[in-house]
Amino acid sequence: MKLTERLVKEHVRILRGIKFLSLARDKIERNQHPPKQFFETAVLFFRNYADKYHHFKEEYLMFGFLAQKKAGQLDLEIGALRHQHERGREFISRLERSINGYAMGNEIAVTSLLENLSAFISVLGHHIHMEDVIFFPLVEKELSQAEKTSLMDQFVREEARLDQSNPAQIYDALLAKMEKLITL
């Protein structure tokens, strides 16, 4: 498996979560409010899978390796991708802070939740497209096979450090829970 194929497969799982967030946003806009538990589960999924599991490998392992290898030539591109990760974290934190108020019917909290849902969906969708179509092909071209193997080994060690021997099972269960809660 190519180094970036692993990350693209993880993107498929993240895009599925984004799809559920889009459904939730659409429901709220039609005055049909998904349960509080949907958003709590979504925060758990995106914090743990998208950020700690997936983005860590990109930001701290792959981006760092490329920045060092290319000696500043990719700093702008890498900086933009890191910025998008950081913005996503901010949107998720703000969304989380609005959940209790949303559940109580507080219109300010509902508006905040909608704003952050929309921004998160937009930024993360754009980010994934940029990585899959532009950045990952560049990674495959720029790195030698030995460098790709080394990074893949680092990915595996990081997953083990997180004690996630079967992340697909763990995170697919969260996605299934999100799907069930959004289709109620």
C-alpha cells in the first residue's frame, strides 16, 4: 500500500462523518433538531479520529519530514494545511461549547452550532480535497521508497502508542452511532 493510500482511506471515514454533520445542519435549518447525543458523538469522533489519530500523522510525521527534506520549499503549502487543521480544531471546540445551550433550545447556541458546523464542513471538505488531489501526489513523487517505508513505520508506531490496534472498528462504531442518531 502506498503511504498516502492509508491517509486517503482515513479521509473516506472522515468524509462520512462530514456527511452526517451536513445532514444535521440541514435538519436544524428545517427546525428538526438532532439529539444532543449526535453532536457529542460527532465531537468525540472528530477529536479522536480526525485530529489525534489522522491529523497527527499528517502534521507531526509527514509534514515535518517533508519540511525538513525540502528545506522550506513547501513551507507555504504545509503551513496552509496546518492552518486548516487548527481551524477545524477551533470549530469543533466552539461547536462543543454550544451543545448544552442547543439542547436547551437557546437560539444563540443554535446559531453558534450552525455557524461552526458550516465552517467545519466547508474547511475540512476543502482541506481533504487539497490533500487528496494536490498534496498527496506531491508526497508520492518527492519521497523515495525508503522514506515512505520509514514514514509508514512511524505511522504504525504512533497507532500502537495510541493503543489503537483496530481503529477501523472503533471509529466505524462511532460513525454508526452518528448515523443512527441523525436518522431518528
